[in-house]
Amino acid sequence: MRAEAISLEFTGSDETAYALAASPGFAKDGLCFAATSLGLYRSTDGGETWELLRVTEEPLQQMAVTAVALSPASAQDRTLFAAVKGGILRSSDGGDTWFAAKFPAPPPLFTALAISPDFARDGLMLAGTMEDGIFSSTDRGRNWQPWNFGLFDLAVLCLAASPHLGEDETIFAGTDTGLYRSTNGGRAWRECGFPSQFAPVLSLAYAAGKDEMLLLAGTEDNGLFISGDDGASWERTAPDALPGSVNQLQVLCQPDGGGEIYALSDDGVLRSRDAGQNWDTLVEAAVPPTAILIPDCGGKAMFLALTGKGIVKYEV
Amino acid sequence: MSEKAPFHSRKTYRPGLVFRPQAQENIQRGLNTLVSAIRPTLGPTARTVAVTSLIENKDTPEVLDDGGIIARRVIELHRRDADVGAMLARALICRQNERMGDGAATAAVLLAAIYNGGLHYLASGGDAMRLRHHLERALEKSLAALDQQTYTVAGKHNLAQVAQSICHDAELAKLLGEIFDIIGAYGRLDIRKDHSRILRREYVEGMAWDSGLFSRDMIVNRAQLQTVYEEPTFVLADFKVNDPRHIMPMLEIAVDQKIEKLILVAGDLSAEAMAGLMMANGKLKHFQVMAVRGPGGNADERAAAFQDIAIATGAKTLVGAAGDSLKDVTYGHFGRARRGWASTHNFGIIGGKGDPRKLRQHIGRLQSWLEASDDPSVREALQKRIGRLMGGSATLWIGGVSEIEIDQVKTLAEKTASAMRAAVSDGVLPGGGMAYMNCRSVLESQSQSGADPDERAAHRILFDALAEPARAIYENAGYEPGEVIAKLLHADNGSGFDVLSGAITDGAALVDSAAVMKAALRNAVLTAGMMLTIDVIAHHQSPEIARQPD
């Protein structure tokens, strides 16, 4: 793996990227976004150059963007969402113009956005917040309502929608004190079998196992856990490679049908090619990374956000 | 079997003793009379029973299709020996209906079949006590067989199917399926009358109590008649705050800690203390306080409500019985939430900032108490507390074209909701009487080859009785039970008979609540076993009119 020049250089020593997202058609359109403490950046050339997008809608002036997510059909509908304090912005033209959906006071601080894989049909998306639990929209992000029934912990840190959400309606929410599962598209939540003493759960991802879908849960201090039975039982995996925090997980499906799982820890980036059993260290970082992005382009590129420095692009 | 005049005005009786076989024959007559009135209501094609009113000058009889309500309306039979049998059956049916919300007619049919079979055996020289013992052993085998058929049900469509099999109302079933998919076995559901003509549901976020502001002067939003605070802090005092000077330490802490919104939940508040709070609202800049009456109609309810609010918000309650006073308050007593609201009748909390782990443990404790309790009022109170703490509630609004229709649908919705809770909590099994039919195989061998004649008889009696609910359902729908059962014997394993379509179907298409079916069978066997041991009836003079069963 070779590090290229800094793709996006931060201007302040405390500037940080909270999330990175790329278009599903990144290999063709080179479109990606960086949600940072200064605002939302967009690149249309595969991360070579970046522009800071302006949000003109009152009262949501230029401010920290804590999460960004693109529609699974963004190549066609050019829809993306950005979370700022107190609201979620929606753009239907790739980020040129924005519309704000407002939320009840006090303003929620958003931590995660999850979009239904079948978004074009069901228009379903969920937003996790730091103190207000989960908000849901069923009209493509125009209107939002709190869906917290059974969610005892309202500090939601991450969300993961099942790849088969249209059929199983399953969504997981990682919180400060445990992991919750909804089997009705987010309308109600029940605590699942995750051992709560290992919470907080910072990251979640679905990955293809040998015969079943695996769910991975990264914790703040206790490494990575895997469930092969839809969250009913959990097993800690690779404690040597991932002894502490697992801040972000990303799964990349290979054209040959295999899958790669990328894990972002405080020390760098690790990769597993055997459903999370063994891990190789890809990048060791002196500065704690805050976000990772592996765009769907055959695993050829990787972006790593480093606090106070910028976003570094790697060639895999 | 039938009584010509089942209801009559109260008479004075002479005392007396009635011995077997007359006592047993008359008990059987009374039991069968009552069950005959309820049997037509079993199944999706339930027929109705018209019950004349007990109220004078009210000529219109009630038309009922609910076995539990019909049994409740029958308060006395004409013949006092028969009345003993009818009232014993009535107690069972009412208990089944109150506890489970469904299965009353099933329990009645099972009871009659077991008692009739048992009495027939006793007439040929069987031993009642031994028969009862073996019936209870056969019951355990049957319950184990029901357990094996039980499976959990989830998802709004499957739950709607369960609701449909209970209420036979597609629109109501669809809404209840969605509601129970969200609230689960323990969530809070209010069923209320509506002025519209349709059924609709509403979900409310947060926890709410039936208790409001001490004074209308504290209402800020005059249009909505409520006050909403963002990021409020809470102080809980379960006693009456009399002395206005006692509120000063609380206000000083609030000012020191730069608290802008404070909600005082107190057992009671004197006019002087209220005036002190109102003065603080006017004088202190960037500070507002409202005072809410502590919920609960009695000391136990109030203590429970304060405990729940404390855990939800992370507050520490000042307890009057422990000698606490509001002047002793410290910052450690304060709790917090994202939002708090109050009107003159209610108040609520959204996003309480208590420890989620403690909240989870607390709910777990309440759930275990609920499962251990048999007292309906205690169960209802615990159910409400758990539902409230789950963080939201559902309301089903019942509309209709007339008050009578609304009342009927509301009763049906309440009954279905009760059975749905049991179905969500304990699972479902094949419906239409098939689950009982499937249990017969575990009794068959013992009914033929058991060493003890009483044991053989008990197994045979229960074997026959377990077919009766299905037979009644087929009969009520106009089918010949023998023909249907013969068809089922040649059908695939797990098949059932859908009386609405008249076709053999996959068993999964017809479901019943497992808890309801098990309770109906258990209650019927235990009651029948007890009734079979009765040899003598002793009558007092002027017996009391049958009371509500325990």
C-alpha cells in the first residue's frame, strides 16, 4: 500500500473529519464527501481536489457536519444527506443545493445516518443522535419522527441496516450501554444478546460469512465481536489484532464474490479477508484516525482522515 | 338438559342436603345448561346469545357473542342443585376470560366434555379421587404436547393473523398486529372511544403520568394548555411542601448550577410554597420552575411512581417517611431529561437522563414481579409501569357509526389486546382446535394399555374431550364434525380446517395464543376434577346471589 500526497489538508489543528462517504458509482464518477468540523467537502475527481460546500438555508449556516450518507441509487437520483446540529440537510443534486429538515428543540446532535438499501422504493432512513435516540423518515428525508420505543439508551453511536431490509426489516443500533435490534424497520427496539459489559458499541457492519450473514460490532475498549445468528449470540474475535477500540468498520465486496472487512482502530487500519478471523495491519498512524473510506472501485483506493492534518489517500 | 327459565327473581329457599346420584345429575344439568348457552359462540362463525336485561323498563335484550360475558350475565339458574353446577362452571369461565381475555368458550366446552365423561365413568363404579389424580397427570402430558407445538410469532403481518384469529375483524386485527409489533408484550396500549367513524392508532413518545400542575398559573402555552421545558432538571419530594422557606435551598442550587428550567414533583404543595415558586418565576432571570403533583392515588402507587421517575431521570427522591425535607436537597438529588411537559392533568418526560443500565434492571425486576403475580390489580399496575418506562405508548382510537357499535368494538379490542399480549409473550400454536387434537396422540396409548382402570379412563376422557373444541367450531359453522375430522385424518401432518373457506389449509394459517389455550385446558381439567369429587350439595336458607368469582 502506498500513501499518496495529502488529498485534503485541514486548515486548523483541531479540524477533524467525522465521516467520509463515496458514491456507489465512485469508479466512474469519482464523487466522494468528507463531513468535517468545518463543513462538508466534496470531491468529483476521486479525491484529487476538494471544495467546501456552502449551505445557504437559514438557519443552518455553515457548521460542523457530523454525518454524511448517499442514496444507494445516488448515481441516478444524486441524493445525499448531511447531518448538522439540530437538522438533517438533503440535497437532490449532488450537493449543490440543500433543504433542511428541522427537529424539535433542543437541537439533536446526530451521530449516524443509515439509509435503506431499498431507498428508491421505501424512502426509509434513520438518524442516530447523541441524546435523543433515533429519528426516522419514511419520505426520503423530508419529515422525521422519533422512533425510540424500547430503546432505553438514547445515546446512539452507530446504526446498521440489514442488506435485506426490505424482507427482514432488521436494523441494529449501537449505544453507550449496549446493542439494540429492531425487526420492524426501526419502529421499536429490543436489546439483543450483546454482552453489555463490553459496550459502548462504536461501529457496526454486515459481512458475508460462509453460509450466513455476519454482523460485526466494534467496541470502544474491548475489540471486535461477531454474531452469526442475527445478534442473538456474540463471540469476540481477534483479540490480539484488535485489543481496544474499533471506531469504524467497512465491508467491501470483491468482484470475485469474496469480501474484505476494514477496521479502523486508534492505531490505524486493519484488513481481514476471512470474515474477521485474521487481520493484517494496512496502515499504522501516529495521529489517531477518525474516519476511513474504501470506495467501491475494486479496492484500489483508500482514504484515511487524521485529526488536524487532513485526508490522506492511499493506493491499495 | 335445557332449562325453560334460566333466570328468575330471588326466592327464599329452605336448607337441605342433596346426595349422589341426584347431586351429581343436577350439577351436570346445570353445567350443561350454561355451557349450551356458550358453546355456539366458539369459533370464527360465532352465533349470538340474546340476554334479557336485569334492569326494569329496559326491554331491549343484549345480543352477545362472547362466552365470558354471557357467563357473567347468567347469575342464577332456576333449580338450586343445577345452579351449583352452573356457578362452578361460571367461575371457571369468568376467570379464564378475565385473566386471559380469550378462551372462555373453549374452557367451557372442555369442562363439559371432561365432566360428562367423568361422571359416566363414575356411574360404572370408578373412584372419583383416583380419576381426578389421573386426569391431572394426563393434563401434564397434554400441556407438554402443547408446549411442543408452541412457536413464537413476530412481525406485524403474523401478529395481525393472530389478532384475526381472536377477533375475526380484519381492520382491527391489522391495527393490533402493527401495535403489538411495536409495543411487544409489555408496552402500554390505551384503547379509547373516538368521535370519528374509523379505527386509528397513535404513538406517543416518552413517559406520561395522570397527574398535573398544581396551578394553572404555571401554564406557559395558553393555546395548548401546557408547559414544555427543554433540558429540565427534576427535584422529587414525595411529601407535602408546607414551608415556603424550604424551597429556597433548591432555588439557590438551581441558580448556582445555572439551571434554567426546574420541575418540582411533590406529594403536595401549600399555597405559600406555590407563591414562593411563582415569585421565583417572576424575579429570577433565565429561570423557570413548575410544580407537578406526584402521581398515584395511594401511598403505594405514589412510591412506585416516584421510584420510576427517579430512575428515568437519575434523580434521588426526598422521602418524607425517612425524615427528608426539601431544605435538605443537594445537587445530587437533581435529575435531568431532554424535555419535560405538564398540563393541569398530566405530565411527562421525554429522554430521561437516568442510567440506562439501572432503567433496564428496574424494568426486568418489574417484569419478574408481573410474571409472579396473580392479583389482577397488581398485574395491571405493574403492566402500566413497565409500559410507561419502555419509552412510549400506543393509543387505539375506536370510532364507529353508533355508540353501541363503538362500545362493542372497544370491548372486542380490549379482549383481543389481552390475548395478544399473551400470544406475544408466550407464543402461538395451531388454531381452530387443532393444537388440542394434536395432543391426543400422547394420551392414546395410555387410554388403552394403562395398568390402572382409573388411569385408562382418565386418559380416554381427556382424549375424547380434546376433540370437543374442534367439533364445536365445525358444528357452529354448519359442518358435520365427523366428516371434517375424517378429512383431516387423511390430510398432511399439521393441516387444519378453515371453517370460513371450508377447505383444508396449512396449519400455520390458523393460530391461537398458546397461553390462552394452555390456561383453558388447565382450568377445565382442574375444575372438572374438583367437580367430579362432589358427592353432596348442602343448601343454606336464602342462598346469596352468585357473586363475581375470585
